[in-house]
Amino acid sequence: MTGILHYLWLIPALPLLAAGILSLTRQPHRRFAATLAIGAMAVAFGLSLLAFFATLHPQGGIEAQHAVRNIPWFEFGATHLRIGWVLDPLTACMLVMVTFVGSLIFIYSVGYMAQDENFTRFFCFLSLFASAMLGLVIANSLLLFFMCWELVGLSSYLLIGFWYHKPSAAAAAKKAFIVTRIGDLGFFLGMLWLYAATGTLLFYDDGKGCLEAAAITKLVAQVTIGGMALSTIISLLIFCGAMGKSGQVPLHVWLPDAMEGPTPVSALIHAATMVAAGVFLVARVYPLMAGDASGASTNSSALTVVTWVGAITAVFAALVAVAQFDIKRILAYSTVSQLGYMMMGIGMGGYAVGMLHLITHAFFKALLFLGAGSVIHACHEEQDIRRMGGLQKHLPVTFATYAVGMMALSGVPLFFSSFWSKDEILHSALSWQPSRGPFYFGIAGAFLTAFYMTRQVWYVFFARKEPHISVPTAHASHPVPVEPHESPSIMTVPLIILAACAVLLSIIATPVWPWFHAYLSGHLEHLQVSFAISSQVLLTMLLSTCIVTAGISLAWWLYAVKPAQKGEEADALEKLQPDVFSLLRDKFLIDEIYEATAVRLNAVCARVSDWLDQFLWGGLIQAVSFLVLGLSWLNRLLDEFVVNLGFDKGCGSLRTSASILSHFQNGQVQRYLKVIGLAMSILALIFIWGRK
Amino acid sequence: MTPLHYYLIVSALLFAIGFAGALTRRNAILVLIGIELMLNAGNLNFIAFWRYGSHPEHHFTGLMFVIFSIAIAAAEAAVGLALIISIYRHYKTTNLDQVNSMQG
């Protein structure tokens, strides 16, 4: 475990190096750019696998499983700041997931972005993102974590706005940056408070780190504002950051808009990895959240908040997803909803539950996004699902993999990974002491997820009509219909691999062999057949199976069995409940509410500041400048009419007298002699007369 | 023995003639001659005062002055003539009225 530990920094450093080289590469070098970025990612994946195998056999107890390497960064006075990296199961499984999904998406991008003229820049940004994300995963210091966190936000901004000539993309990039910044403010405050309270930002540092027993006990014991424990309030502040990044209600508004970026970006950043960083953050600081250094799950108030926020998000976003028509937006809201599930899982069942869903979700959501990208590619940048239909004939590979993704996301029993991870969340919700609420929220979310995914798949692949795909051509004034086509194999192969993973991952997730749970918590457990067949587990499994079946069949009945619909006709749900549907389609008017409150408040503040700037501060400055102008006029008058005038007068009289005197020196030597003679005679006369 | 004031009168005349010559001549060489006359008037005074002073046979002060003065006059005449020659080379004239480039 120590061998790979020393070289763990290489994992983020390699993509960073690739990004640095690519930023200096000129656009035409496409093959070089793709090879370098994918190569760096593949090597990082290899190193991550090594790190992963090193963590498989932990020696010692719970404390020993965090292998850390801390290095001093800089000193000021007596204190010195240290950063470092940590290798534990949490890091290792994230590393493998990020590098593996990342590599596949990089490869897919080669096909998807083939026509784009800024191909090199795209891979530069992607590598930068991968580097920041991997840095965030291995960080052993909240400060380093925060720095990588912000870098991830930056690369997200750059990639959402990749097609910056589209005003909507530029606006979405700004929105994403600003909304996540609101959460980051809380994160930053929490970090400062944590540093003030414990004097360290290292997570693990041989008993001195802020996530270890001594610091946690101290933080739990201290009471601050409103009778809350210090650990609770710091946890909640840090959770603000996680809410912003992971798109939890009410800071979810940026994530659907982020779909303006290229589809591989949506898959990598806004579905699989970056948005999961918030969940990862909560998992990383879980001992602080739980107020218990051993990482056992408790019912601390911070975790209760996490649970409720997650539960509300899960249902809220699933409801909105039901009424969307943009293929990527449906997936975006589905991502928000699944992130809510993860938060809920962490809050109720410990971080292993949430992380399991994070890992499985990363695979099938990347799969779904890449599949959506393939559909969009095939339909010539059409994203409205109402204008697609019948595509399963044209896109067999995409359809098959998409179906796997859809079934994984919906939680179709037994063979799909999400069934197990979601089931674990529901199971922990069922046994959660404080309330049964999250359990019902989870059930509702699962039902809605199955419903909207079936609806989407029906619209895209089955709707009985010829797709209305058309591209405008230069010669014809009216668009010409074209046949959708399957994507090249460089795009379909990653889809197939991801689909295989979405199925195979279920092996590590079953309650019969809870390997993942045991791996993360550090004690290897053996087959738990008794646990698996306990009545409660069987009950939740049965229940979720029923729910999923109900969701899928309801959607199928509504959309497929009922009379076929024409192209632009109203949605089946819209016919049933037009008011509810329009509310959902407008995303509960959250954007409009923000527009009317926060944005308008901001605009008013800006206007007031502008007014203050123009009249109050501006007037002050004007007054000062007029004063200075007056003084300088006075100065000029003094200079011109007092000093200069006197000087000029003096000079004039000097010149006059000099010109008079200069007549005496006329160069006539004899004239001088005459004067001398005259003077001498006068002198002689004075002497003579004086003698008498 | 001729009284002292005869010598003084001769000397004063000599000085006046030399001075007048130095003032009125336009030719630089003639001006130099006038100056020489004035110098010799002074020399004559030295000699006269020495001869009519007390113990002229013991104290040769006046005589020594005159001997030095003549030597200096010779040197001065040489310098003066050299100046005149170089002025002539420069201005192609020895007329002092035209040599007035030192005027203010």
C-alpha cells in the first residue's frame, strides 16, 4: 500500500500535464490531442487500479486503512500549512470510477466532436477537468480539496460554455458558475471555522487530523449559536458547498441548464463525476457529519438535514423530469433526482450506501448521456423527443445500450446495478429511526423514475411515426428530411462497455454478498445469506420491484397502448392534467421565482450601487477634482503674475544696464589707454591737491 | 651740477611724448615705441632720484631697478613685437582701430 502511495500524485498530474501541453497545441493536431488526452487518462486508470488493489487487503483496524502522505506547503510565522493525499477505499473506488468512465467518455468524444473546429481546446479542457477531479478525490486536506473543487467548477464553466457563440450556452455557463459559488461560500466559511476550531485542515494526520477522534470529540463537545454543536454547524456549512455542486434543491437550477455544453461533457461532468463530488465531499467528511470518528452511521442533526434535502430533491427533480421534452434535460433532472438519492443514502445509512449508488449511477448515467448524445448525433442535433420516434430500427446498438441504461436507472430487479443500490437506500430509509418520511419520498421517486424513463424511451425509440428529422441545406429553401444513421464505432464501443458495467456492477452490490459495503468500511465480511433473506430486506426488494413495474407499465399504458399520437400533439399526461403538467413543465417556476427575487434583488442592489457610484462617490470625487483645479489656477496666476513678472523685470533691467555698459568695451585699445591716462591724471591731481 | 628738477622735467616731457604717441598713433609698432618712451621716462626718474638721494655710492637700489627694468623692457618689446606679428598675420593689418574684435 505504501508503494503506490508515493506515486498517487501522478494520477492527477498526468492529465494536468496533458492539459498543459494541449493548451499550447494548435488546432489542426487532432490526432495528437486525442492520443495525448486519452493516453494520460488511460495511464491514470492503470495507476488507479494499482491503488485500488493496494487497498483491497487492509492491515489493522479502522484507523490504519487511511494511508496518508502529507507534505508541508508553506510556512508563515510559527504555523505551517500542510497538504497531502490519502489512499483509502473511498479514494480508491472513486479513482477507478472517474478514470474508467473518463477514459471511455474521452474516447467517445473523439467521435462526437469530430466535426468541431475547436477539437484540441475541448480535449485540453477535458484533461484539466479530469486532473482537478482526481486531485479532489485524493486530497487529504480540506484546503486542497477546496482548490480542486474550484478548479472543477472552473472547467465545468469552460466546458458548458464551450460553444460560447450560443448565447444560451454562455448564460448557462455563467449561471452554473454563480449558483455553485453561492454554495461554495458556505463551504468556505465552514472551512475557515473548522481551521479556527481545530487548527488543521488535514483529514487524517496520525490522530491530529480534523476527521480523527480527538478533533471530532472536541467539536462535538463545543456548543455555539442556537445551542448547536460546533460540528453540526460546520458540517452544515460544508454541506452548502455539496448542495451547490450536487444540484440539491434549492441550488439545482444550474444543472439542467448545464446541458447546453457538448454531450460528452454532460455525461462526464454533469452526470458521472463532478456533480457526484458533492456527495463525495459529504462521504469524505462523514465522521464530522456523524459526529463520530469511527464512521459509524448515527442520527446526528447534520445527517438529518442531509437526508431531508436529499429526499426532497429526489422527488422534486423526478416530478419535473416527467414533463420535460428535451432528451438531455430529462436526464439532467434524473441526475438531480439520483443525487438526492445518494444524499439520502449517506444521511440514513452511512457513506457506503450513498457511495454505492454514486458508483453505479456514474456508469449508467454516463451510458444514458452518451446514448442520448448518439441519438442527437444521429438526428442532426435535434434534442426534442417529440420530433424523434421509431429510432430503434435505425440505431440498434444505441437502442440496446440505452435500454440497458434505462432499466438500470429505473431499477429493474436483479440484473441491474441500480436496483441493488437503490434498494439499499430504501432499506436504510425503512429502518431510519427519526422519520418514515424519506422512505415514502424514496418510493415516490423510484416510481417517477421508472415512469419518466419509460416515457422517454417510448418517445425516442418506439413512437409509431416517421421521425421528423430534417437539416436545412444551402440549395433548398425548405428543410430536406434525412435518414437517421447509427454512430461510428468509436462512439458505440464505449456505450457497450458502459452497458456491460451497468449490469456487472450488480455483483458487488447485492445484499447477499455486500462486498462493497465491507470494502468501504474496512472489515471484510463474508456471505450474509441470513441478512439477505431477512424479512425486511425481502420486503423492500418486493416493494421496489412492484413500484418499478407499476411505473413502467403505467407509462407504457399511457403512451404506447393508448391510441398512437401524432407528431406535435399534446402529451398524454397533458391531456389528463393540463394544469399540473404545465406546472411541471415549467419546473415548478423555480427559475422564475429566482428571477423575481434573487436576481431582481441583485439588479436593484446593482442599480443602487450604480447610483451611489455616480452621484455620491462620483460627486465627492468631482468636488475634490474641482478643488484641485481651482488651486492649480491660483498657482498658475501666482506663477505668471508674481514670480515670473518680477523675474522678467529684473532680467530686463539687467539686460539694459549690460547693453549700456557694453559700449565701454569697444575693443579700441587706445580708448582704454586714454581712460587709464585720464584716471591717472585725476589721481595725481587729487594727490597733489590733497597734499596741500 | 644740474638740479634734480631738470631731470624730472625732461622725464615728464619724455613720458608725455610717449603717452601722446601711444594714444594717437594708429600703427601698433608706433604705439609700442610710445610705450617704450614712457618706460624710459620712468628709468630716467629712477636714475635721477638715485643720483640725488643720500649716499649714492653705497646704495645701488635705483641703478638695480633700472638695469632690471631695461631687461624687462627688452623682453616686453620682444613679446610685444611677437604679438604684433601674430595680429598682423591674423588681420592683415597693424591698424589698431581695426583690431577691435574684443568689443562687447
